[in-house]
Amino acid sequence: MNICFLMYPWSEIDAENDTSLALIHECVRRGHGVAICSPANLTIRNSVTNAFCTVINRMDKVPGSLKSFYKQATLREEMLPLAGFDVIFMRANPPLDPIMLNFLDSVKDDVFIMNSLQGLREANNKLYTAAFGDSHSNIIPKTHVSKNKDYLIRQIKESKSDKMILKPLNGFGGSGVILIEKSAMSSIKSLLDFYVTNSDGTSNYVILQEYIAGADQGDVRILLLNGEPIGAMRRIPGTEDHRSNVSAGGSIARHNMTKGEKALCKQIGPKLVKDGLFFVGIDVIGGKLVEVNVMSPGGITYMNKVYKTKIQAKVIDFVESKVMDKLKAFQRRARLRDEVENA
């Protein structure tokens, strides 16, 4: 099997804690061919979608640790047709590049793409989370999304809570997430000016969300594969930052999923699978869904350390099964075509 990881450059990988590297390592360990490329390296040659790829050379003996594997792996550069791969594994960091998806549209019927292009289009920003909430559901915190600064200020004033969370629509890794308080109303207008209005006169959507009690104690990151949870950890904020993202200085701890968290996963799992979002990370606070991460969900290496497991093996098992299903369907179709042709 040959797999192309569409992601950030090899040189930017964190050799100890990178989920993408854990997945790549598992593929190489199983003898699969692996190449990586960044969205900027997609190209079209003679009307065929190609990519300038960094190919990982085959290894006689694959080191057991990620750090050793990263250090010992040798690479070569090749231009390769994307339709020649069995799998394209999306690991590019947000925000989503729509041109990248346009390139991939040409090969989506030939290659299994993790996650599906349509699913990525629908779920690439934080608006997707709102799809799980309605007037009869308490699954997400009260959420407002707008460019209208007067409306946002009014929602802050009318909120029963003294605190709210403000964040950009397309942020990731905790970037731009701030805690606002009514006691600082005099500063909120200038904050909204900064978040909403660009220097060129265009504007951005922002999310205003109710503050969930207990958020200061951190959140829970749950990884779902094919709609089912395969790992979870608690992320605890650092002493000088309200955000619990590890990239923002948070720490991690062991976490046993609660009955409510399991019910939450069971409720949202079918929609994720229906949308082709097979590998997803969700963030949960107080039993409520805060974010759905579909482009490059992380946490595998941290969960592996805490639980002494190898979550990446489950992910690659699933990928292999999807490729096998696709191959069997193709073979069946070819056999039936021959039967009709020879009748």
C-alpha cells in the first residue's frame, strides 16, 4: 500500500510528540510506501494532478522510537501522480486551503482520502460544531457567531455569566482564544475591533460562547475513529494561560471517559461517519462539545505515553480495511463487467 500524507514539511515535525509522525512510523513499520507533501507542492502536469513529494526510503530495520525513526529516516524528492497512491491522509494544519481541495477533487474517486473532501469542506471551521445543537439538545454551549460588533456586545451584556469565550472562526491550536469578563467591558469593543475588522476593510466572523463551569480545570480531548472513541486525555491549563492546548503550555493527564462523554460520542458519531469524517478529535468541557477537529487532530503520542498503548495501529488498521474494501469493490465490478461482455 502506498500512502501520501498531505501535511506540513518534514523539517517541521516534532520528533517526540507529533501525531503525524506516529502514523507515518506505523505505516513504514508495516512495509507501506510513504510520501509526504505540503499543499503548496500540489501541481498539474499534462492535465494530471501530481505532487512534489518527499518520499521516505525503505528501511531494512525500522527503529522502535519516533525520535530514532525521525533521525535515521532517509528521504528523496519525487514528482508523483496522486492517483497512483492508495491513500491520501490529510494532516495539513488549519485553516483549510480551498485550492488544495480543488486539486484533490480530481482524484477523489481513485484514492481513499482521510478525511473526505466534502466532510472537510463542511467541518473545517468551528461552525460545524453548531450542527450538533438544536433547541432540544444541550450538547453544545450557547454559541453566537457574527461579524456584527453591536450584536456581540449586546450578547455579552445580556449573558447571565460574568465570563464568555471569544475566538476566531478559523483558529486552531488554541490560537486567538481569549476569556472575556463583563468587568472589562470598556476593553471589549477594542478587542472586537481587532478580531472582526481587518486593515483592508474586510471583516472576520468570530465566535462568542458561554463560559462553562470547570473550564479553568481544563478540557478533555477525545479521538474518534469511524465514529467510535479510541482514546481520551485531560488537558490542563498552565499556570499563566487559561487555554488547555498542549501547544499553549497545557499539560496532559489520564482520563476515564464519563457516561456523559460516551453518550456524546454515540450521539455525534453517526453524523461524523456520514460526512466521511473518519478520524476526528473533539474537545469536551463539562460534558459539552466545544470543538470538532477534522484536519489534523492530535493527541496520539500523549495518549500512548499515558496509557502505554499504540493508538496509531488502530488508525492504520482502519485505513487498510478501507483500501481493501475499495479494491474488492473494483474487482467485483471488473468481474461483472467481464461477465456481461462475454455473454
